[in-house]
Amino acid sequence: LAVIKGRQKDYPSALALFEKAARYLPDRPDIFYDFGVICQAEGDIERAVILWQRATALDPTMKNALYNLAIFYLRSSSFSTAFWLRKQWFKQLSFSVETFA
């Protein structure tokens, strides 16, 4: 329901629902990722980063969270962190050289 509210751009409702979901399901990285996306849409990038960090702590292979964090750190001029995250993101992509042959 929180994701639906977010897609409808009802951010206050989405935020309230994600806060409850995060409290009751603290082991679900997808909840923290999506919660971060809503925070970003609301302009609270600092909170979004914290939530994406939580998502990647729970699931180090979460591509979308790794990508968003890399973009944030790149824009913040934290290049070494951005490039490390980019490297982690590339590791999660599921393709090989043969895919492009």
C-alpha cells in the first residue's frame, strides 16, 4: 500500500506507511529502499541515504540502492566512495561478455 501511495504521489501517506512497515519488518531491505525513494521525492536526501544504507546493509546485492548511493556520493564529491559503490553495483549486474557478442 505504501508503494501505491508513493506512485500516486501521496507522499505523506506513503511516508507514514513506510515508517510502520520499517518498524514491523526491520529485516526487509526492499522496504528501506522504497522508503528512501519516497524521502528523496520529498527532498529529504539525507534520510534517503540513511535508508538506502540500511537496505544495502541488509542486502549488499541490492542494485538500485547501490546505484542511488553511488549517485549521491558522486554529486557530493565523495569520489572514492562513489566509485567503490559503482564497483559493487557492477558486480551485481547479471550479464557476461558473451551477452554482447
